[in-house]
Amino acid sequence: MTTHEIAVLDDTLVSCLETRLSQLLRAERTDTLTLEGRSEIARTSAALSGRPSLAPRAILMSGLQGSGKTTLARALEAAGFRRLCPDEEMFRRYGHYGTDFPRGEFRIREAPVLKDIALELQELVLAGHDTVVDHGFWTAEERAQWKATVMEAGGEPVLIYLPAPHEVRWERIQKRNEQSLVDANAIEFSEEDLLRHAGRFSPPTSEEAHIVYDGNPDNVLTALRRAPSASDY
């Protein structure tokens, strides 16, 4: 390919980007722009300015109670990620699970909380922030839905699987139960609860790209530094 042909190709690409940007800005003016469109405006503008930027990452976790999700999420928060925690929002709105509201109402009350967290996640991603959701997504369907939520806002979802044997999780939960009245992240569970919930949990398979957590947050941070795009996993 000659220098002239490369220049023509570059001019064609720039023209396509400018046309697409005009379409997006027109949609913005008519209030028909989607969340994905807003993110595309930022990416297209960056490309035209010669400063393409990496998509912000959203860390989604898959793990049962006591698997280490909050420990990992807080380590990511300390490294600069924004942390969103549905359990803390549940505690703020409704109080202590099993005391301030009946145990059987958890899922009903959690639904609007998760909806609001998803919207906040999109807002953070659109603003360019790396984010971690401190929540254990139990099924492939849930994980697919939240990945779509991230991608709709122009972000890169990264799934982390936190395997932990029952004995380890139960030991942690017993200690955590002692703080259940004052700690939003210490919802009280019995051993029977853990066993029952384990039967409902579907860990990620090879068909779901993911990182396996080995209990050391530093290893996750290292993996994220080496691979800023979730498409590499």
C-alpha cells in the first residue's frame, strides 16, 4: 500500500467518524440518545482527537457468602475503583435483615435496590470510572444481564469467580454473624442457609470468560494491570 493510499484510507476513516459523531450529536439534541450512544460520543471524539481511550472496567463477582467478595472489592476500591454494594444500600434503606424486616422479604426488597445500583453503575462507567460491584452473581443469566448493563454504557465487564469450600465460608460467616446488627456487610446466616444457597449457585463455566480468585487481591490487581481490556480474558 502506498503512502497516498494510506492517506486516503485515513481520510475515509476520519470522514466516517465525523459522520457518525454528527448522527450521535443530532440524537442528543433531540433527546433520543441512548446510554451506549453517550459513551460512543466520548470514544469517537477521543479517536478524532488522536487520543483514543480505554473503556472503563466494571468488575462483577460470582461467589457465595463468605467467599471474600467484600475483601476483594475493598482492595480494588483502595486501588482506585468505585465500589457499589447492594447489601449496604439494603441496610441503609431497610435496616437489619430478620429484625427490621422479615427474612422472607429479602428478595422483594432487594429488587429495586439492584435496579438502582445498575443505573448508578452505568452512570459511573459513562463518566469513565473503573467500578466494582460488591455482590455475588449466582447464575449465568444474572451475570449476562449485568454484563449487558456495563457494555450498554460503553464499559468492559470483567467477571471474577471466588471459589471457597463450605468449611472456610462457614467459619467466616460465624465470625461475621457476631456483627450482623451493626455491619451492613454482615448479614446473619445459619449453616443450613449456606448449604441451601450453595445448591442454587451456578459457578461460571469455560463459556463465561472469568478470572479465578485465589484469595490474594494483589494477584487480581496484577492481572487487571496486565490486561486492561476484559476481552483478553
